[in-house]
Amino acid sequence: MRNSIWDPTAKTAAESAAESWRARPAAQQPEWPDADELRSVTAGLEKSPPLVFAAECDLLRRRMAAVARGEAVLLQGGDCAETFAGTTTDGIHGKLKTLLQMAAVLTHAAALPVVKIGRMAGQYAKPRSQNQEHRDGVTLPSYRGDAVNGLEFTAASRRPDPQRLRKMYEASTTTLNLVRALTTGGFADLSQVHAWNRGFVADSHVGEQYEELADEIDRSLAFMKACGVDTRELGTAEFFVGHEGLLLDYEAALTRTEAESGRTYATSAHLLWIGERTRDLDGAHVEYFSRIDNPIAVKLGPTTSPDTVLGLLDRLDPDRDPGRLTFVVRAGAERIRDLLPTLVEKVNAEGAQVCWVSDPMHGNTITAASGHKTRRFDAILDEVRGFVEVHDALGSHPGGIHVELTGDDVTECVGGGNAVLAEELHHRYETACDPRLNHTQSLDLAFRLARMYRE
Ligand code: PEP
Ligand code: MN
């Protein structure tokens, strides 16, 4: 049964919103072996409760409008690919803790609110540049995320299974439930978060250099306390979730029209983004995203032309509504300083106020001698620095970062303060897809970004 606030009679708006994409080419969709089984799974999802509500999506849109105006900063992070097996208390707890720690540092340094979005509770589908994977003379379909098939390299596991869409919904629900409990149940208390950061500064070699900033935060907290502010009242963190809106059958099945406003929302997450490989202006993804009222984002890679950006603006933000559209630039450290200025200038000339966010991960992926896909911490930092420099030069706002990270002590990216060496990648290389920053590297990045916002 649909929740009564979602209008069961507003079929026309909801259906056209959810279905118009079907007339367009949809890139990166799985080849489901059984269309009837897919329909039966999506029919079940259509009757299932939404994961998020319209008012929450509207609130995030207002928060993103503040980012667009230069009055807030965005921090988005989480796994490249969440997995069903990774839906554990420790895993979710670790990512959330890392993001809250990063946010505390950034809030203080930028002296602006930090809008926090987990790349969580729905990040189960992956676009792939190769349809097939070859190993030791065996060729099988590529892994496309737990929403589609299994990571294990066997024919049975790599076969797309529509029942996984139901599991994606359930894993998202479980994750979101814990995220909501932790962010409202005292875990996010600012003094507590700062105490964790103090631990990082005291216990790790890399943290030492951030002592001064941590001392300043101590003094700010003491000042707030002296003024009678009880930081336990700040124990509730506003936290949103988002994922790549890749699998349109899944997203369409969870699209709802709100009775009161007549507005239509993807209810699988607060924010959805379109990936670099699916942002074709005439394609199904842009069409679907043009019909939903959530805040949305689009990834922009190194070859993005100004015309493409203006086309996306017209299709996805025709009303030039601040907070509606975020451009997540992932040009690579080498390209960012050349590419970004023109794109920002063209968008400004249109009178649009979008959020500009840096994804310093996806343009900096390399293969190590050991064969591991990895990223150098220095390249990641250099792309973020380039992104901030360009905005400073243009007088526009560097809206924030979108990163792949985990709370665990993995060895997937090389470098950072407690440097992970290329020879050590195999120690704890656990990602199901792209290499993530570990807990220490994530905090290191946050402290360094904090300095950039200060300068
Ligand atoms: C991702 O975010 O994991 C991803 C595939 O990014 P992009 O679309 O930018 O390549
Ligand atoms: Mn990735």
C-alpha cells in the first residue's frame, strides 16, 4: 500500500515522470535474463514504502541552495560500491564517524555549515567501461554492483539477477535506519566528534601537524559552553543520503508523486546523481532526472565541453533554481585548472547558480605495478587544490567535495600522512570497485581542505 501522503490517483504525473525515459536509449543497464521476473520485482517495489520523504528532499534542496550561494559547503562520501555483505553495524558506523569528523573540521575552518551526504544506503550499482572481464582465459560479464550481480568470478555469480533489486532496497533500508538512529541518537554530539578528532591528532603521526587547528576548536567549544550552549543539543546531525541513479527500472519503481504539492520524487535517496557515462543529453537518464523534483547532480569528466554543460543546465535546471543542480567535476589533477574556468564562466553567464563540487577521485585512477587499481593521495589533493584555486580566481564558490572513503584501515590509495606504500596495497585491499581513502587519509584530506578554505 502506498502511504496516504503519496497520491494514488495522481498516476498521470507520476507515471509520465517515471516512464518517459523508456522511449530513450538507456546506457549501462543490465541485460536481465528474465523480463517477467524483473517486472514482478519492480511491481513489488512500487507497492513498498518510500525510503525518504518529499519534505526531506526539499530541505536538502534548500541546503544545496545555500551551497550554490556560497553560504555552505558540501561533504559527500562513502564507498565506490556498497555491498550487501558490507551492510554491518561497524561498516556503517565507521563511514558515518569519518564523515562527521571531517565535517567538524570543515565547519570550523570554513566558518560555514557543512551539508553532509553519505554516498550510502543505495550505492549498489556500477557503470562499467568494459562489459566483460577476462581472467586466466575465462571471460565473464563484468561486475555491475551488488544490485545487479555478484563480485565473485563465476558464471553463476556474474549472471544479472533481478531479485537483487529487492535486496538493494532492503540493504538501503537497513543502512538508512542505522544512519538515522546514529545521527539523531547522540552519536553525532559535537564534543564527542571533536574528541575523536583529538584522538586522531594525538595518536597519529600525520595528525600532529593539525594540533593548532584542533586547539582552536577546543577553544570554540569552551566558548560555546561558557555562553551556555549545551553541545549535547547539537547531538543531532542533519545527514542525507545519495547514490548514482543508474538503474532506471529501480528508480522508476520508487518514484512517487506527493498528493499535496503534485511534485514527483525519487524516493530511493535524497539526492541522485548522473554518472559520467550516462549523461547523454538525449539519453534516458537525463530524461528521468528532468522529471523528478529532488536535488540532483551530474558528474563532469575531463572531456566535458561547455556546450554539454549548457545543454545539461537547460534540460535539468531550466528555471535556474539554486540548489536544484550540482556539477561534480572529476577532471583529474592534470586537467582541472584548464577545464574548469570556462565551464564556470559559461554557467555564470547563463545566470544560473549551481553548486560546484570536486570529485578528486575518478580522474586520478591509476594501475599500480602490482595490478591494483589505485589513486595517489597527492594527486587527489592536487585536484582539490586546483578546484579551489580556479574558484578563488573567478570569485566563485568552491562548493565542496565528493569522495570515496571508508572508516576502515584499508590500503587502497597510496600516500597520505601515514603513507600507504604501493607495495602495501595488497595488505587490506577490500573494495568491490574503486580504491577508497581509509580513515586516516580521509581526515588528512579534511584537515588539508580546511586549510585551503582558510587561505
Ligand atoms: C563513481 O562515482 O563511482 C563513478 C563511476 O563515477 P563517474 O561516473 O564520475 O565515473
Ligand atoms: Mn567509483
